[in-house]
Amino acid sequence: MAYELIICEKPKAAEKIAIALADGKPIKKSEGGVPHYLVTRGNRDLVVGCAVGHLYSLMQKDQKSWNYPSFDVEWRPTSEVSKASAFSKKYLTVLKKLAKGADSFTIATDYDVEGELIGLNVLRFACKQPDGKRMKFSTLTKPDLMKAFENAQAHIDWGQAKAGETRHKLDWYYGINLSRALTTSIKRAGQFKVLSSGRVQGPALKIIVDREKEIQAFVSTPFWEVILIGDVSGGTLNAIHEKDKFWEKAEADKVMKNTKDKPAVVEDVSTTQFRQNPPVPFDLTTLQTESYRCFGIAPKDTLAIAQNLYIEGVISYPRTSSQKLPVEIGYETILKALMKIAEYKPLCEKLLSKDKLVPTEGKKVDPAHPAIYPTGHIVKISNPREQKLYDLIVRRFMSVFSEAALRETMQIKIDVAGEIFISKGTTTLEKNWHEFYGKYVGSKEDELPIVKRDEDVAVKEITQNDKETQPPKRYTPASIIKELEKRNLGTKATRAAILESLYDRDYILEKSIQATELGIRTVQTLEKYSPRILDEQLTRGFEEHMVKIREGTEEPEDILEQARTVLYDVLMEFKEHEVEVGKALIEAYRDTKQFENTVGKCPKCKEGELRIIFSKKNKKRYIVCNRSPECQTLFPIPQTGMLKPLHKECKECGYPLIQSLRGKRPQQICLNPDCPTKRLEDKKAQKEIDDLKSGKIEIKCPKCGKNLVLRESIYGKFLGCSGYPKCKHTQKIDGNVTASKAK
């Protein structure tokens, strides 16, 4: 008997949809580890199958050619394009088999350009169908899925599908051709190193490099502050001279002289009240930036965590640009459901007592999805990071329905011999939305003591602080994502991945994003020989075309032809300077690697530099002085885990510091084995060491029973099994280990 085949984006989504649509319980079938579900709904038989993301990817037709430019591409199974995606072959095989028995097809992938393209490719290549019905939903809750099925559109969203396919082709044209051009240039210059660029990656790197150049070119200007600390009846006041910054030291000195040993009095007290509006609902970018601010979670990880929460049905679709919450989502229903969670119950009750629920909303809209919100579907969330992000989303949702907070700024002017000092503080009078957003509120409370006009101030001290202007701040992973959105570069779903590519290719490093020498010189080289690769206006123009394709006012082939023409000219210009570009990039790569492997000045010879080397002879890595053999300085270092020079010195002993990443947490290590930071302060622990050395005690290994012996590494002293390497047990020295045998 024929059935309707529902095609989902991922296995978990297929399970959710099958459960939601089944009159009873869906029957789960599995073939080669790939699940699908048999469902009866009314008088209809349904089969719910799944993909695992994109089952088809673009590939060059002539696989033997590695020349550029190349624009001759076709859609092929992703398992044939990438070895890492070989697992997707079995999902495609099952969908092809299921399609043979179907007489109706419905796409139920994520409702965005990527999801639409996934569905389109499965329809036309696996199912051999020109079109299909389309379920549209923003949450994986049973009511929304039932509604989406009963109100399915008669056709797929062709605007989204065409925009998705066009974007993929544009990204392939740019990514493959530019990366081949860069890699070929290095090869022609005599080396091999894979470099990459892309339609958005190049402009994104230039933004970071431009900021790096600003920082490097910045010249600090000295200035001085004059600070007063004094006591009043209500407490202590800190006040700064009303001029704030003195750009001439003589002027600051004059203030110090004028106020020395002079009485101080409160000249004026004023207060100003203002309303601080609630935040707007989360779109993906604001969720990523707020998650980074509150938890330090990288944007790409925030997206992955949010996707998991969406699949679990507890939040709405996260890849959205909207800051709007339509009434149709059911504000009251969601709040009543959230009351099942004890910590949210009193807050929800307070909101539900309002006459009307009206959210504060932002300007941004998304035709596909509303802002991110909790669905009210309650499941146990055991993952700590998922729980944190869920709490942030719930509290943001609640806070948008509250009133503006009432805050008050107090300003106190203090007169010291005609010199005016000002103390300011802001406090919250009515919390309102602060109560709902809780610990995530960024506003600080600076409460000043209560004072009266003409009150005497007992001056404790007046000090002069020497300061200097600071260079522009480096981008963080969150702020660069926000900057890319501001410039309309990339999409909400791709910006985090673009940033990761820049890290992976050694163009940038650190959380406070620093362009490497390779990144800086790559931009400089391209600016000189092929500046259009970095042209953000060109990239932004194509993003605007994507919108028009989605709206049906432009045709994909017109945009693709325009892209091919522009890119061909860019690449021909590049070819003229291949060798020069390659030589410049090789030199930049060498300098970058040298910097990454340089630890710092040699603390023994004071002339050489310490570097990380790998010995081919014994397959181990060390830190040695580059003046070897004259300087024999050598430090053994951990042989596992990632090592990174920190390019700073230990405050205790002055030796260079490195960072070791073993497990999840990085550890900062001083190279000096006798550094005070590695000394055992505990007397019990020291006695244990002394007793072990003298032979007074023996401590048995809890795993194999052999004796533990005292060992020492870059991390400090520890106990290790004498049966190493067969037994690799180690333990800390804490003075609490019971001796197995006293001598």
C-alpha cells in the first residue's frame, strides 16, 4: 500500500515528528542503523524518514583537474565528496528505498534556506520528484508539528530553495577557486601549504587585520587623573576631579598643590531618575553575544547547544534573525508550562497576574521564524552548558514582558579650595525586568553614601594617577560575529563557522582575537596583488541578491553568471602574480610558525631564545635554547596535549610561561622546576617526600601493588608507579597517604 513519505533533516527530528503525528505509537524500523517510522494518522499511512544534514554536496565534474578558475560543478552524494561524510551514504540508501513505495512526499526539514535545499536535493535526486508538500514549524513540540502537517503548503518554498542553491554555488566558486589560487601560488614558489579563502572569509580576515594594524600603529598619550578619597557621615566617597583627564602634568600638579591640606565640603547633591527598558527577544546573534558575555561560550558552541535544545523541543528554532514574538506562540500557555519548574514559578505567576502580556520587541525581522523562545515543553537537562543556555533563554523571554527598571544616578560635588571633585553612582529603585533576567543583568549597582549639602568631607588622601590612552580593543569571538552582521557579511548560520576557519588556518589566534603574522601578511599580499578578494562590498552585494532571489524578484542564473564574470577577472589578475604572492605567503608562514614556537628569552645564557623542537631521533619534544651547542639549556615538557607559548614571564621567578592543554582545562606552567609556584607548602606533604627519600616509608600503588616513587615533571613533584610504563598510575602528594610499610 502506498504511503506519504515525510523527509526530516535529522534522526531526532524524525522521531519527534513521528510521535507527534501518530494516532497511537509509531512503529520504529531500522536498517543498517538508520531509523524510520511507520505512522497511522486517521485514514493515512505515513513513513517518516531522515537525512543527516546535507546528503548532497557540490563537486567539480572533472575530478582530475585542479586548475582554476573552475565553475563546472554538479550535485553528488556527500559521501562521495568527503570521506568524513561517508556515514551519510546509508541514510541516502534508506531514503531511496523508502521513496519507491511512496505516492506523496512532504518536506519537514528546518524551515530556512539550508533546510529547504536539503529537502529539494532529496526530492529531486533520491526520490526523483519535481516538487513536494512543505511542513513549516518553528518548534518541535507536538501541537506545532500537528498544525504544520495539517496545514502543509502544497509546494516547497521555491524562493528559499533557489536562494540556498545559489548561495552554495557562490560559496563553492569562491572557496574552491580562491583556496586553489593561494595554495598553487605557494606551490609555484617552492613549498606546499594549504591556505584557504572565501567569499566572506577574506573580508572577515581583513576586518580583523585592520583592527590589528590600528593597535600596532597606536601611540599612547599620557594623561593624569586627580582622585579624592574622603569620609562623610554616611561612609566613604571616591571622587575624581571634574576635568577628568589632565593632558598636561603641570596642570594636575597645580591641582595637587592647591588642594594640599585644604578642607573639603559638599558643594552640591543632585539625583536624576531614568527608565531602563527591558531587553529585546533573542535572535541568534544576540544569543551568541550574550552567551559569550555571561558564560564565555564561543559562538559556534552556543549555536550547537541551542540546536540541541531545539531538537529536544524545549526552545524554538535558533537560526533566526527575528527579534519579534508573535501572539500566536501563546505567551500565557508558555508561562503556565514554565511554572512546573520551581525557580520560575513565582516569576511566571507575577507575569500572569498582569492585565495584558505585551513583549518589548526589537527591529529585526525574519520571514521564516520568530525570535528564540522557550516552548514550555519540560525535559530534564543534564548537560551543564545546555542548562545554562536554557536558563538564559527562559529569563530573557520572561524579562521582555516586564516593565522598564527605574534607576537613579546620584552626583555629589565636593569643593576643595575651589577645585571641584565629582562622585557618581547609579542604583536601581524598581527592579522590574531586572528581577526576571536575574544574574544576567549587566548593570552595576554603585550606591553612594547619603550626604547633605555643605557637609564637611574628611579628606583621607588626594592622589595623582599617571595613565595613558589605550589602543582599540581587539575583537572577541562574539564581537566579530556582531560586526559581521552589522556589515551584512555572511549569514546568521555561517558566521561562527567562518571564524573557526580563520583559527584553523592560523590566520588568527586567542580569544581576544589577534591576527597572526600569516594573517596580516596574507591580507597585505592580497591588497597589493588582488584586492578584490577582500572586497566586502562585493560580498555584501551578493547577500542582497540572495534576498531578492528568495523574494522571487531575481533569477539565480543571472547572479551566478555575474559572479563567474567577476571571479574570472579576479583570478586572472591573481595568476599574473602567482609566484610573488607565493613567496610572500611562504615567508609569512615561516615567521608565524617561528613566533608560535618561540617561548621566550633563555634564562641561563640571557642571549638566546627558547624554542619548542621535536626530536626525530627519539620522537620527543623539548624546549631548548637556539644558541645550542654553546648553550645547553633544555627543558623537558609534556609529550601529550597541546602546548602554547604565552610570551610572558612568571611573576615569581622570571622564567617563561607556557600553556599546556591536557583534558578540558588549560594549565599555565612555569619552565623553572624550582619556581616557588611549584613548592609544596604543606608540612605533611614535605614530610612524606623526606620519608620517601630516606626510605622510612613505602607507598604501594593502588592499581598494581608495586611501590610508588617520587617523580618530578614540569608540573612539579608527584608520585608515580615504579612499574611504569606498564602501570601509569600517578597521584598527588598531599601528606595524607597512609604508608604501607614503615621501616
